[in-house]
Amino acid sequence: MQNYEWHCNEVKAMVKANRIPQPKIESYFKLVERVKKEMLPHEVITGNPYTRWFKDAKLSKEEVKHFLQQFSVFSNLFIEAQLKKVINAPTLEAMHQSKEILMNELGVMFRQKGAATAEAKTSAEMDAQLADQSGSIEGGQFKFAAAHFEWLFRMTSHLGLTYADLGKRRNGTKSTLFFCDELSRLYGSEDPHIALGASFAVENWAAAGFWKELVQGLEHFKKDQMPALPLAFFTWHDRVEDTHAAHTWHELEEEFFAMDLDQDKFFIGAKEMLNGVLAFWNGLNNDRLKR
């Protein structure tokens, strides 16, 4: 681990200046090894069964509708988990970082400091503004149409799904609701050790490529059956996750050296969260096999 490349500049500077005790650094390296052995090989990271099928499938309209309905439930109920993450944040800085995500989900667009935000007159212009993740929500402009759920709704409406069909617990299957409840319990946990493990697990799942598999399958469906179907919600998330891989390690380093991390709790949060994620995708996989 001597050649480990640090991701957090503040931690890197402290290590270089010998301001972190060597036993603490060695403890972190042991954590990294456990992550590689116990977390990253998880099935939902290495080989999501549903998205692996989805990317090359000749999707029917009903299959796409069912997928989008369940995804809308996850997308909307994620707001509950993110709010709990804000409330239970262990530091003010962590609260600010969690608020950035929450408020962007709800419709506050990012803006560069001192930059003016142009008025978006069309949904395409709104999508372009949403795609910009530089800057901060502070001073950003709120738009109802910029909320991620509404962005997804603009897509699902092309398939005949109404507002009443989307985003509510009543619309979710048992496996979808289990996943959402695990997000609230673990990702939004009051225990910072559990929450950090769950957050780190979620970010590694999100950065593992499942967005690309979904985009590939939806692009095939769009080309073959529905040329007007907007895919910006999914293509945007795919681009964002490409930049998040390093950030996951940045957050872990930052939090680890700011607290006395209980590694066993960290891995309980991570593993149970990944099991919750897998339950969601396995539920969708079982649903499509029954059709």
C-alpha cells in the first residue's frame, strides 16, 4: 500500500507533513484491503443480473413501463433517505454536502459563483442546465421542472404513465419498497459508521456501470419503437457517475481521518445496503421472467 494514491488533498497534505500517526494510516490501508475483498466483489457491483439483460434486450413497451415505474419509486423515495442523511450528518461540512444533493434533487440548479443563470424556455434547455454540475446550489435557481422526479416524469409521459402512476409507495413492488426502506435505514442512519458504509457502498454501486447498461437498452428501445423518447435523465446520471468514482474515495478518506471509525459497523452498513440494492434489481429480474 506504499504506492497508494490519495484522493483527498487535505489528507494527502497531512500524510506528507507527517501529521497523521502511522498506525492510523496503517489502519486505513487495512480498511482499503477489506473494501477490495469484502465489498467491491458484491454481485450487484460486479454483475447486476437485470441490467446485464436489459442492455441487449429487445424491450417491450410494457417492460420499459414497469422498469420506469419502479425506478420512479426509488427516485422519489430516495429524497426521504437523503433528508435523513442531512439531519444525521456528523459535521456541518457533511451536512452542506448532503444538502447539495438533496436540493439539486428537488430542483435547485448548480451555478458558478457570480454567474447568471439564463432562463430555460424549453425542456431541452432545462435538460442542458441540469447537466451542468459545476459550482454549488448556493445562489442557484429553483425550478419545479428541474427536480429530478419531474425530469423523469417528462420521459415516462411518452409511455402513457401518469403522475398518479409514479413515485408513490403504492406504486412500488415489495422488492422496490425493501430497497427504499433500506436506503432510509442505512444510508440515512443516525449512526455515522453505518451511514458512511452505506453511502460508500451506494456510490460504488452507482459508479460500477449500471447506468451505461440502462442507457444502452433504452437507446435500442428508442431507436426501434419510440424515436421521440427523451433519455436525458439516464444519460445525465451516467455522465455524473463517471466523475464520482474518485469522489467516493475522497469522502472515505476525509471521514476516516476525522473520526474513530468502527470498521465492523462500516461493513455492516455497506453489505446490508448492497443487499438492499440487489433486492431491487432481483425483483425487477423476477418480474420480467414472470411476464
